[in-house]
Amino acid sequence: MKPKAQDGNIRVLFIAGFGPIVREATASRKVYSQSLGIRFQEEDGGYLHTEDLKGAKTFALWPLSQAAQSCFRQNSWPSKVPAPQAWLEFDVEDVEKATAALESQGYRMLVKNKKEPWGQTVSRFITPEGLLVGITFTPALR
């Protein structure tokens, strides 16, 4: 189903790009390049980008209370864990192997190989930029 133009006559066609605002370049590069294996082109000033990943299947405004419920089974985000600034999910071939690889590199999983009611399997962690990143297997999107 194609989205209709709203009252402002603007119709968003697709997500043209998404990425974190990086404060710790070395830590961020480690997560995305080394741990997740995403290959980037580097421009002046350390700007890393790729046009080789397929686009987002979903764009959603996820309430923090629901993210807390998914990660911690409670309605509020715990104060001892930095609250995420956004969410991002990468569908992978094998969630369990990807989770084990990330844990072996020192990433703390907030959710580990969790089976959601809609069939998705997910592990989640917080990146240095404050993104809630999911490593997922989503049958409905394949």
C-alpha cells in the first residue's frame, strides 16, 4: 500500500539514509565496521558511508516505554543504562552466532536471542552513540 500525501502535500517515498551522530569515532567504527562487518567508504574528516546495504523495511517511532518493555520487561528505562536516542535493526543470517560474536567482543546484550510474538528473533545492545541496535531474524521481512 502506497502512503498518501498528507495535508501538506508531502509524500515521503522511502528512507534515504539513517545513521548515528558519532562522538567516539574509534568505538563507533569498531561496532559497525569490525563487529558488524559493514564496509564503508571514507571521505574527508572521517565521514564513513555506504550505499551497498539494502534500505530499511520499517521506519517507526518507538516509545521508550515499549523499548524498555522489550529489553527489560518493565515500562520505564532503567536509570543505570543510557537511554537510547534511536533504534536500528540489522537482520542477520544467524542471530545466535551474531550475538555470541558481539558478546565475545565485549558488547553487553540487553536482550539475547529473544523470540517476539510476531516471529522475530532479536538481540539488542546500546552503541557508543546511544542507539538501541537490534540484531534480528525477521521472517515476515524475508
